[in-house]
Amino acid sequence: MDELTKKALEYHERAPHGKLSVVPTKPCMSAEDLSYAYTPGVAKPVLKIEENSDDAYRYTSKGNLVAVISNGTAILGLGDRGALASKPVMEGKGVLFKRFADIDVFDIEVDEKDPNKFIEVVRAISPTFGGINLEDIKGPECFYIEEELIKRCDIPVFHDDQHGTAIIASAGLINAAKVVNKELSNMKVVVNGAGAAGLSCAKMFLSVGIKKENLILCDKEGVIRSNYPGGVRDVWKPFINDSGIETLSDAIKGADMFMGLSAKGVLKKEMLLAMANDPIVFAMANPDPEITYDDAKATRDDVIIATGRSDYPNQINNVLGFPAIFRGALDVRATRITENMKRSAAFALAALAREDVPESVFKAYGGEHFAFGRDYIVPKPFDPRVVPVVATAVAEAAIKDKVARITIDDFDEYKKSLEKRLG
């Protein structure tokens, strides 16, 4: 047993087992407390909620409670390991929600692979929650599941494997383009990996300014084209490219950006050399990227490279997104998360990375200093400004998009309240 395995297992096994617990928020130390917490007092909010369902936000934890739900069919980079095996990851997600955004979580592992049955289970329990975070569900089912749950639920439903990566990557793209003085509308982008995250990144890149004719989507058999071996999935059809380019090697020539959500070692050194000046490479395969940071830097000194790893600069980390996005959505009681809310989150993150970094962030990272540039294009996860800034942008976008049940009159005051709440 290697050292990481040993320490990770010990971490999870320490009593109390796992990583989450439920803690009461009201006293229950006397007979009087008990009469309020349970019978007969509990009947009073029951009747209020029956009269007005929105009162659930007043009298229960619904407004600050998110369900993190998986069926375990695409756990991290491990594939389908079953619903129960996904529980450590879902608990971990709950820890991040609480630690970064003060959001409570119930992790729910659903032992059901049939998409329609899974949808019905989640829909049936949705009244409990203020939002639903879908996690580690394989494609292409994940697209259908999220789409149907958005239709059927009146709370935000967000598949983080798709949109979380896309939002953070888009923020990184916006800033990388600024660093190398390129206009998004003129950039040629290759997205390699047409799964959940790859498709969401492709769509998000178009949303922030990349032109559709300048984006090429690839998967295992090269460019997504009409004669793609094995057939074209419905979700790929908007990205079909019949220009005659069929391989990743040909697609990458002259490209300004490579976005990899595929497999170890896919981006060869000769491919990187064929890219345009000041190439931007996001190598997100986990744990081993499409090209290593060291190989990329050794091949071209003008490259900007980001990975999903914390041991190199420019980590594209979903924790920069989902806690703040749900914080903002919950605080205005949003009915769903719109494209504008996602885009607003990306631009808010990008803008934050261009600001001076506070001393507290340097301390959190062992005294290392960061400043906007090639090795710092997205904020660090432990930057305490992330959630207040992004949540405010998301809440404001929700109100503009008319998906908020309540409004915020003073966004500066709201942001300050988040800073105080989160310490």
C-alpha cells in the first residue's frame, strides 16, 4: 500500500467515519424545546407550508440545502464503480460546499442506471432541497437527465461535471487571451474530448466570444464530422465539421488554443509546435494530462498551460465555480441556472484574477506570490474573494433573467454580507 492510499484511507476511517454529519441548528435541551422542535409545535409550520409552499424557505432548511446526487456511473477518472462507491466523492463535494460557501448538503447515491427511473427518483425528492448538484453521471445519459430535471423541477439543477469545468475554463480562456493580446473572436480553438465536459466547454467558449466556425470538436476518432466512425451522437450534431480535416494532428495546425478533456499523452510535442504563436493549452485529463506541464514548457517557452492539477500553475478547479454559483442561486431562490448566470460567473472569475491578490492568499499557499500573467490566469481556490464576487454576479444575473423568486436591492451590501458570513 503506497503512502497516499494509506493516509487517504486513514483520513476517511477516523471516527466518526466519513466526512459529513448532521448538526441541529436549534436548541433541544428542555421539554419546552422539544415541544417546539417536534410535537405539538412542529404542526404549526406544517400548516403554514401547506397554505404557502414558499414558507418552506422560512421554516425549514430548504433554502440552504443542496442535494449532491450520483448513480456512480462516471466516478472521477475511475468510470462506473456503482452508486455506493461514489459516496466518498459525494461526501467530499458536500465538504467543499460547506467549507467554501456555507451550504449544507445531503449526499444521495441512487442505485439506478436507467435514465428515466433515475430522473423520477430525483424529481420525487426535489421538494426537500433548494438546489440539485448532479455528479459523476456518464454521458450521453447525463445530458438527457439534466435537461429533463431542469424541466420538471422548480429549483436549480446543475451537472457540475459539465458546467463547472466549462465555467472555470472559460474564465481561464478569457484571461489567457488577454495575456497574449488575442481577440476571442479571431481565435481558433480545438476541443479534444466530446463527452459531458468537452461539449459544455465548447458551448461555453462560444458563449464568451469564440466563433463557431473557429471551433473544432474532436473525440477518439478525430474531428466530429458527418462520416465519423461509429456514427454521430445527437449532442455532437451542432459541432459537425465537414471541412475535410479529420485528425487531431491536422486540426491543431495553427490553433490558438487546445482544450483537452480526453486522455493521457494525446497532445504530442510536434502538435504543440504546430500551433500558433503564444499557444494556450488546457490539458485537463486526470490525473495524467494530455501533455505534461514540464513537456509543454520544454517544447515551447511561449505556451500558456493549465491543468487540473494543484501542483502546477493555472489549476482549472471546479471548486472555483459550484459553491459560489449555488450560493448566488440559493440566495435569490432561483428556479434554474441560466446560460447568462454561468457566463456571468466566468467573467466575474476572470476579472477577479486580474486584481491584486491579498496577502491572506499568499499565506494559504505557503508564502508563494501570484500576479496576473502566464502562470496566473484564474484565482486560487482558497482566495476568500471568490464566493462573494461570483455569487453576487450569479444572483444579479438570475434577477435579470427573471428566474429569481426574490430580489436583492443592494448588491454591494449583499457582497459584504457574504464576506462576513464566510469569514
